[in-house]
Amino acid sequence: MKVAFSSYASENTAETKAGEEPLETVLFGNVDGDNVYAKLDDEPFIVSVPKSILDGIYADPLKWQDLAIYKVKADDIVGLDVTKEGQAMLSLVKEKGQWKPAKGDIALNTANVKSMANTLATLRAVQWAGAANPSQGLETPAVTITFRLADRSSNTVKVGAAVGDYWNASAAGFGGGV
């Protein structure tokens, strides 16, 4: 594995963009038990370092992606549409700070609705799963939730199949599944 360290806070000149020129490059080679051989790219000396250092470096760029999906204020969520497989869509709107059905008159557990809005506002992935595949159940999601913000933008989360204690999900605008 080759790991290049670059600075994105400085070195931004007309000749090079910030981060374009590596500050240092570390080359990792053969593994020998609990150690791995390593060297600086521009140095002749080889050292042995704990393999745990190499194990802690993700080769997949998706693993470096921030786990935060949405960073909005729950108070800015003004509409929720929830569709469960085989059921009619439930549409809720927030008027004057209170949640109510968009149509009709059904009893709402407002604490649950507020909890859902809070969860969606700061939704985080447990880990990124990679490109969608049929086993994740996202082609025919069990639940689809769309929430609208005061600025009229909207976001959609699709919940697919369960994997152990977690569920596969996708969020519109985010690659890699959740």
C-alpha cells in the first residue's frame, strides 16, 4: 500500500493546487507476523512497524466518507411522507409548530413524529455499504420516508432489508448505501 500525505491548508500557489504535491509518501510492503515493512518513498531505509498501523488505513475511499447524512435542524422539517410496503402513504405537515395529517383527521402520537423528525435531521450511517445490490432490498423498499424543509427542498430515505441488528438504506444524493 502507498499512502501519500498532502496539505490542503497551504501550498496553494499559481503553480500547484493545495494538496497536489505530497509532503511525504509512505510505502508499506510485506507482512511478517504482527509487523509490516515500511519506508519513506524518498529514503533508502526500511523499518518494521506494527501491522495494526496498516490495518487502520482504509484502502476503499468509501470508508473515509463522513457518516453524517443530514445536518439540518429538526425545526426546519415541515412535512413528512411515510410509505410502507402495501400501505397507503401517510402525509404529515407542521403548521404553527404542530404536526397534523395533511388530509383527514387521525390521531397522531406527536412525540413519535417529533422523534422521527429529530432522527432524520441528524441521520447518520453506521457504515457505508457500497453500491446497491439486490440483496439490500432497496428496489422495493419496506419503508420510504420523504421529508420537506422550510426552504422547500426535500430528502428521501429508503429502507430495505435487515442485516442483523441494522437495516440497509439509501439516502437520495448519497452514493454507497447506508
